[in-house]
Amino acid sequence: GNSVTQMEGPVTLSEEAFLTINCTYTATGYPSLFWYVQYPGEGLQLLLKATKADDKGSNKGFEATYRKETTSFHLEKGSVQVSDSAVYFCALSRDTGRRALTFGSGTRLQVQP
Amino acid sequence: DTEVTQTPKHLVMGMTNKKSLKCEQHMGHRAMYWYKQKAKKPPELMFVYSYEKLSINESVPSRFSPECPNSSLLNLHLHALQPEDSALYLCASSPIANSGRATYEQYFGPGTRLTVT
């Protein structure tokens, strides 16, 4: 079946540090990949997406590249801010059959001033 | 308008109460979803509606009853809940491609924080 594995958190960084949150997946076919962000007390917001191999999704300074050879979709940001503190979820959706999202366990990011 | 709205924001109910959660979107999406999220966990899919018809029920107990009265609205009717049903309930929507299958990205509402006493 489909699965998504994320690095354990929390990840604690100082402001302006470089961020990487690892995400690997298992799925048949050609899934689409997503990063969602959840700020405290809120719902999930779509941060970025990639629908085919080698696609790079980007938004608000965050980037992730769909790597089929390593089945990975790592999230990166060059310089984090305190306002980036949130929980980040990696997710996939298959290209056939049931299109429901499969989520990773989430990674909490804490950015200190 | 790229917003999914949910009401109420917070709900406290007793185990004998009947209440409803409401979700609305005006993006023209024809697939809508209910998720349940416990603290420090990812969302868990409960129900999927496609073209206002229930297409997926993830073996959810019958004390949760979904309803999709039109293409913009989704309700979740609650009755005789248990304390372990306390959670954040999220609604989401997504467009459907010409093939009739839901496309990939889903847009989430802010959720209803439910507490069952």
C-alpha cells in the first residue's frame, strides 16, 4: 500500500537557519506529492505540490523536488523565520484508483529568535 | 475565492446530544471530504463525496452521519458521541478532472474543535 515517512520532530532552529525536513514515500505508479503546513489551532494549508518526477514545487521560500529515483520529496528553506513555526505534513495522492491523501506523521518545526 | 469555511469553530457536547458540523466552499469543487485529527497526529479520512454522492466511508461508526445537500455544502451530523470522539474535524474540497476522478490537491477548512463530555 501507500505510505509516507517523515523525519521525527521537533526540529528546533534559530532564525535564518537552513531548513530540511526529509520525506520519503512508497507508492505504485506515479503519485502526486504535497507539503501541507498546519499552524497552531488552524487547519491544513497547501504549501506546495509536484505532480511528476523532477518537478520542483515552491512557495513562500519553501521548495521540494520530486525525486523518483530516491522516492523522496524533501522540504527545504534557505532562511527560516519565527513565523514558520508550525507542523509540516508530507502527503501523496495516487494517480489511479482512490485519490485520497496519504499523510506522513508530521514534523513540528520550532524557530527561535 | 479559495476558502473552505467551517462552523462552528468550537463545539462542546454531551454524549446524548445531537449536533451538526457545517462546511462550505465556493470554488466549484465537486469532491468534498471529512477528516478527523487527533492531537499530534495526521488527519484521518472519514468520508468522501463526489458529485454530492458518498463515494468513500472509511468504516466510520454510525454515530457520525454525513450529508451533502448541494455542491457547496457538506454537513456532519453527530449523535451519541463518545469522549474519544473529541478531536479536530476538518473539511476539505478538491476539483474533479474530466475523467471523473478527483484531482490531487485538497483545500482544507480551519476545522471544528469538538469536545465530548
